[in-house]
Amino acid sequence: MTREKASTGDTAVPARTARPSWWRMLARDRAAAVGAVVLTVVALVALFGRLFIGDRAQRQDLAASLRPPSLGDGVYGLLGTDVLGRSMVARLIEASATTLSVAVPAVLSSLVIGSALGLWAGYHRGRRESVTLRIADVILSFPSLLIAVVVLYVFSPSALNLVLILAVTRIPVYLRTARAEAAELRSRLFVDAARTFGTAGRMIIYRHILPIALPTLLTVATLDFCFVMLTESSLSFLGIGIQPPDVSWGLMVAQGRQYLQTAWWITVLPGLAIVLTTVSATVLAAWARLATDPAQRWRLTLPKKRRTASAPVPPEMIP
């Protein structure tokens, strides 16, 4: 550690250590690092996988029906085939793009709308807050899965309808979180100072409240991504989600359940993809919660054996 000489004597004053980088903190947590790698691979496969597989996800070959995973059938036969002889590798790649194309827009839409309403209601309080919270309570009074089942049963099941209904049912989660953050931050000294100098309410929300509340909202969004993806898979499994010829991981599980005893890979592989993606997102969300909290971030700089609740705060991390 570098030291600076005091001007009045030879006393050495330790210089404050630099803030640890995000990559270094992520590398110290092996579970979070593995989760980040898994999510990155899934995202890259969903974005660019279709460019390499072409129409192989829909190409049928009845002569190759229900072939088990094998190393001798090339890359596309590595994970076997389904009842119509379609490559499981190609279908898993195609399904990853479909699943994420539903989960990501639904989470982003509910995050933006719910956070905006929650910050606005929490900052202004009064009647605006009461009306907004009552609307959220009405939505939360019905199970989101039940609402999705009823709406998709009445209207035609499609990816767009699925995104819309999942986004609407998840808005209250972000609305209540953002409202609580804004209600607590509006009484802080720096917000009072901004109001004293005549700053408009929307600018106070944007410049002073949103940057502090954003880490919490992003952590909630990461966890909510798991819920939305599992809900989409459940609806597709029930037959009211993604419809053929499109394919998602949940639909693949539904289509292969009757062959579970004779061709286990048709159901197990997409189910494993769902589990790996959701667990990785959950682990990464737990890491992000610590990494974005200035009072807890220092724990990620310690070796894993020393990360206990009673671990003392290092002197150099005390502001």
C-alpha cells in the first residue's frame, strides 16, 4: 500500500484503497461467475444460434425418429432426435430464442412502467400514491398464472399476448418496490436541498432518486426474470403458451412427456436448460445485491471463508 508523508512530520498516513472493480468482485465469487458465464452463453445462443442452424429445428426425418444422444451422428445428433426425427440440438437453440424473446421483453416492460409509476407515486405521496397502490393491489389480488390462463384461453395464444399479460401482471412488483424506495429517499437531505433550489419534481426523481433505487430494481428484475420464464414454460406446457410450429423449452417438455420412459432426452434436456438458466439468474441476482450495496460490497473482496455476517469491516473500507 502506498503511503503519503504528512507535512508536519514523518508520520505515514495510509492512502485510501481504490474501489474494487466489478470484474474482480465477480471473479472472487465462483458461483456468481459460473452463473454469469451460463447466462452469457444462453444469451449468445439465443441471439446468434439461428444463423447457424437454418431450418434444422423444423426439418423432419422419420427414419431417424427417437435416436438417443450419440457422438457418431455429428453435431446435430449429439443430443438425439425427437419423435419426428428433428435434431434436439437445433430445437434447443431455436427454443432458447423463443423463450428469451418472451421473458426479456416482459421483464423490461414491467420494469420500466412499474418503476416509473412507483417513483412518481412515492415522491409525490398523497392521493396519487393511494390510487396507484390500489391499482397494484387489484392486480396482485389475482394469481398471475390464473390471469394468464384466463386471458390466453379467451384470446388466441401467441407470443405477443403472452408478453403483454406477463408484463401487466408483474408491474405491481416493481411499482411497490420503487414506491418504497422513493418514499424513503424523498426525506433525505440532498433531496430537500434540490427542492429548495427549485428543481422540478421529475428532475429530482430522474437525477437523485432513480440512480439510488436502480440497483434494487435491477436485482428484483433479475429474480423476476426467473419467475417469468418459468411462467412461460408452464403456460406452454399447458398448451396455451407458445404454439407450434414455434417452439419453446416449456413446449418441448410438454411434447416429450409421453415419451419420458422410452426417450427421456426429449423432456429432460429442455427441463435442464430451464433449471440451469433460472438457477444462474438467481445466483447472479444474489451477487448483484451485495455488489450494488455500498455497505456490503466490501464482503465480495474477501476470501469466501471469511464472508460471514460477523466479519469486521476493514478500516480502509470505512468512508
